[in-house]
Amino acid sequence: MKKVRCPKCDSFITFDETQYPEGQTLVFTCPNCDKQFGIRIGKSRLFDKSQKTGHSDQPASCGSILVIENVFHFKQVIPLQMGDNVIGRYQKSSHVNCPIETVDPSMDMTHCVLTVSKGKNGNLKYILRDGPSNTGTFVDNELLQPGERRTIEDGTLFTLGATSIILKTTDES
């Protein structure tokens, strides 16, 4: 069973997601406030396309970010590349190279940057900084200050608006 939250009154609606094919869009009417809203079941078409057009060519050693499922969207795994990985809300023709498909209004189109580089010992180093964004970037529930750069490692949880993300430095998701 899966729960979705009404975007207007925050009440939960429960449904059985196994009864619907992957990719189907469901429309709900909240029994409390009569707000209609929709969700899509399964994988993102955006990331199916991006994996066919180049992201999958990235070396597995750069890792990925795991966008945790929440009330706005479904689980997404976004591969990282060497250099700056600009993370933000997906919008057609934006310059973000790690787009998150969401309707989360608290995530900016250019929310933060995760830089992947090689350290002195040859290991990959991951440095996170805010975009700057309107709602801030939180690492382990601490707000990054303007201009602050934070080194993060495998399993670090960071939050953009209402969306939680985990850094995965290996292929496992």
C-alpha cells in the first residue's frame, strides 16, 4: 500500500500501487477538501531518456544521488559526473545537469552544486554548496551558510526544500 498526501490540506490517501501499470497517471480527489491532484506510478520518463542519451556513459566510480520518495514524486537515481553537478528542479531548457523531476515548490531550479573531484590521495571527493537557493540546503539537518562548502561522503543525507537526497559513492542504490 502507498500513501499520497493532499497538496492542499495535507491529509493522506492510501491506495494499492500494485494494481496499476508502471507509468500510469492517477488522479485523486481528496475526501477532506475536494482538491484534485495527480501522481505518476513507476519510473520517470525523463530519466529513462537521459540514461539513453549519455548519463549511463559516466564512470560508475563517480557515484549517484538517490532522491528519496516523498509526497511530491517517486524515487529517482541520478548519476554524477566529474566536476560540477548542478542539482535542481527539472524544467525544460534549464542548465541543470542533475535535474530532479518534482513539483516540490520549495526546490529551486538551480538549488545546489555537488562538485566531484579527485583528492590528493586519488580518491573521489564530494563537496556540496548551496546554489544560492530560496529555501537553503541542509546537510544532516544543518543549514549550509552562504558561501559554505561542505565535504560529504557516502550515505550523507542532504535536503533541498521538502526533498531528501542521499549520496551514493558506489553503484548500489
